[in-house]
Amino acid sequence: MVIKSNRTDSIILKRILMYTLCIGLLLHMLSCGSKSQDKEKENFDISLLRKSSELQLSGEYEALVQLNMKYLQKASQMKYKEGKGLCYLNIAGVNVSAGNYEKALFFFKKAEKDLENSENSYHKATFYNDYSQYYSHLKLYDKALTCNNKAFFYLKKAKDSDLKKKLLPRIYINKGIYFAWKGWKGTSLKSFLKANELENSAYSNCMIAQYYLFVHEAKQAGSYIAKADEKMLSQKTSDVESLWVYYTMGYYYNEINNNDEAEIALKKALEINIKTRRTYSTHISGVYKSLAELYKKKNDGGKAYYYLKRYMEEENTLDAARLATMNKATESFITEMKKESDWHKNDLPLLIALSITVLTVSGIYVQKTIKQQKIKKKTLKEETEKLKNHVQTKMLQEVTELAKKNDSSFLKRFKEVYPDFITALLKINPDLENSELAFCAMLKLHFSSKEIADYTFVQHRSVQQKKYRIRKRLNITGEEDIYAFFDNLDR
């Protein structure tokens, strides 16, 4: 009996050892598979972010959208939800840089859905950094800073990598920009200096120079301008960052009355703007304004007028074409997203069968989930509409301020807020001049004759005469209220 018992124990022991070995091998295989998947996802992230950045900086919208379509499909095949989120984030980012804020918000919401539960802290840091820039464009600096703080929080938790190393100084730069606009100058400068300590590039030196110009300390700005110039020549700097450096140099030389150097730098900025297909044309307005001021100081009224006129007329057409291209490319991306569900139709029939069974058994749960989703969609729609109205209000405030300052960009910005108004005017009289269109725009904004006279530096009687001429040019009868006419024109 003892021998039998020993044999039995021996057999059991061998089986236990064999099972242990099998489990160990299985766990090892799963571990290797997991590491392989992690590596594949990491390669996906690096490749997508690098290629998207290159295309965005070069202004190749169509190529950028197609690249992200390709990677969206790849992420879906990999079952890499966060990869899809990064694709949406890239499309949101390029729409922000182009001023296409409504489309940007749509893609930010898509990205948030795929990235909010990501275990990769770098993903979340990237999302919040990009989202902060969206709010900054809308001049909502408190919200921008909230997102910026979240970006810092998640990046601190992210594992060390080249991507993390590259992102950290840019988050500091954005923080510096937001605090500068809020008037927190000390905190702003500390952020820029920290970014420069980490990156020490043409762009980071340039941003410190911008800060010193912002606070009217041109002497301090000069040393950082020199460093930015040296870094731009010695390092591989993107066209967009070079544009920013040249604009800052022009701004600096304008401040110290070195007109010749200012002219060279500003014209280089314009050349790069054309080269990059005006991807960042929101930045170039400062270049035109600086050139106009430069030629005004040189007593060259013809060139000063030329740059103001070119800005108002030519840039309008280019902006429209750029936004049309962006909208077309973005719509293609949305269409491709709708096809996404078809990419897995033939994956695993067994899983589909099991899914149907689960849905049948869990019918009540599904109905409850659908109801919750509908409520969530309704809430999201309300928030989106609220934000959209906020954007419109901000734009209207900005246009009004430009009119009060008699800024040359007033008419261009007005057209963005009231796109149908100018078209309606030109249908009545195609021969209206820009000065007349701007005058009509001010009446559309309900400025009184006295206000128009004050803001445009003319006599009150001249404004009354202009009103009379506009009535004749637009066939407005003497009995009709001119403000009511303009209110109803584009409805």
C-alpha cells in the first residue's frame, strides 16, 4: 500500500510540474505577445505624429488627411482605439491652425472619446496640449490654462521617451503664451525660460524675444533674437518656425528703428508664408501690419498703402480658398470614418454570432445604454451649440474693436462674421469700393454717425454725406431707415 501511494504521489507531482511548465510557457508567450503589441503601437504613434507634423507644417492638407485616413484604418485593424484618437487629434489640430474652429471641435470630441481612458499618459498629455491651443485661439485663456495644467500632469506620469522630451518644452511655451495674455508677466517669463532651458532652439529663443518685445524691453529681446537667428541657421528649423523667427526679427528691428533689417526679415517671412501655402496665415497679419508701419516711418505712403490693400483684398481670397480646401479634405475624412464599421465585417463570424446572442440576452441593458447615449448626445450638442455661439460672440467683439481702432484688417474679419453681407451689397452694386464696403459694415454694426466720425478721424458732416451717397449707390429710399435696411440685407 505504501509503494502504491508513493507511485500515486509521484504521478500527481509530475502532472503538477507539467501543468506548471505549460502555464509558465503560456504566460511567457502572452508576455512576449503583449510586448510585441506595445512595440507595434509605439511605432504607430511615432510614425503617425512625425509624418502628420511634417505635412501640417508644409501646408499639404490633402496629403495630411489621406495619411490619417490610412492610419485610422490601420489602427482599426490593430484594434488600437488610442491610435484612432491620435488620428482625430491630428485633424483637429490642422483645423485649429487654419481657423476652422467648428470642425476642430468636432474632431476634438472624437479624439477625447478614444483617448480619455487610455493607459498611455503621453496620449492624454498630447490631447490636452492641443486642446489648450484651441481655447487659446478663441481667447479663452483660463480654459487654455486648465488644459495646459492637465497636459503637464499627464506628461509627468508618462514614461521617458523622445516624444515626451519633445513635447515638454512646447507645453511650457504654451503656458508662457497664455500667462502673457492674462498679464501674469513673471510666470510667463519663467515658463519661456524653462522651455528654452529644455529645448534651446530657434523657436524657444524667439519666444523669449517675443516676450521682451511684448513688455517693451527691446534691449533684452536683442540677445535672444541673435540666438534665434544663430539656431535657425545651425539647426534644421521648420518653415513655420522660421517664419515666426523672421517676423519677430522684423518686429524687433522695427522697434529699434533699423528699417533696412526690418524690411529684409519681414519680406523673408512673407516668402515662407507663400511657400507653406499660408497654413498659418493667422500669424501673417502681424507681418503686413509691421511692413505698413515700416513704410509709414520711411514716408513711403505708396508702399504702406500697398501692403494694407494687399492684406485686405488678396488675403481674403486666399483664406477662402484655404478654408474650402480644408473643408473638402475634412469632409472626406468624415466620410471615411463612416466606412470604418465595414473594415471588420468579415473578421470573425463566430464573434459576430456570440455578439448577437449577448445582445439578445441583454436587451434591457442595451436599451438603457442607448437611452443614456441619446442623453449624452443631446448634452454634447447643446454644449457644442453653446460654444459655437461663444465663438461667434468673440469674433463679433473682435470685429467691433478693429472698427473702433480703424484697423486695416477690419473688413476682412467682418466678412468672416457676416459672409453673406458683402455678397448681398455687391449684388445690388458691383462697383462698390472697399472704403464703401467698410462704411456699410460699420453701419451694419450699428455705429452712429458720431462714432464713425470719431473712429475714422473725419468730420461728422462727412459721415452724413457718405450716408447720402451710400443711399444713392444702393437705391435706399429716403423714407427707409438705413440701419434697418442693413439689418435685413443678409437674412
